[in-house]
Amino acid sequence: MAARLYQNIARAHFNAHALKNTRFGKRVIYGGHIISMAHALSFNGLENAVRILAFNGGTHSNPTFAGDTLFAWTDVIEKIDLGRADAGALRLRLVGVKNA
């Protein structure tokens, strides 16, 4: 459903019949959904964040399928001083893995 919502028409996301004889033999979960799930799972401890300013990049190194179990965490890479006592910025690395 998310693949169609974002107009990702790659049949790997929704055409189960056509994918029966492919390398994986089943549909692949849309990567944007996986990134959103990883973000939601790893956000514990960052509940006071005002906003995310940017995503600098991302990699889908393995396909994810229905039934896979996702795990995620966030590493703090850098703390950035904004010159304010009430706010700052963090550079974060979001990591999501499956079936670990």
C-alpha cells in the first residue's frame, strides 16, 4: 500500500503472482516503510526532539519481507552547539536490522 501511495510502481512491492518465479519468490516490503519503522523503534530517549532537519543518506543492503522482525537503534555521532542554552543539535546514525 505504501509503495502505491508514494507512486513507487515497481512490481516487486505489490505483484505477488509475477514474483513467484523470481530470486526471492515473494514481495519485498517498501524501503520507505522500513526506514519509518526503524525511526519509530529507535526514537526512545529522543522524545524532546523538536524536528528532524534532514536525512543525509540511506542504504537498503538487504530486502525485507512480511514476517521479518525489525530491530533498530540510534547512535549519536556529533553534538552541535547552536549558541543557545535551551537548544542544540545532534547528528545521528539510524541503524535498522532484521531477524538479528
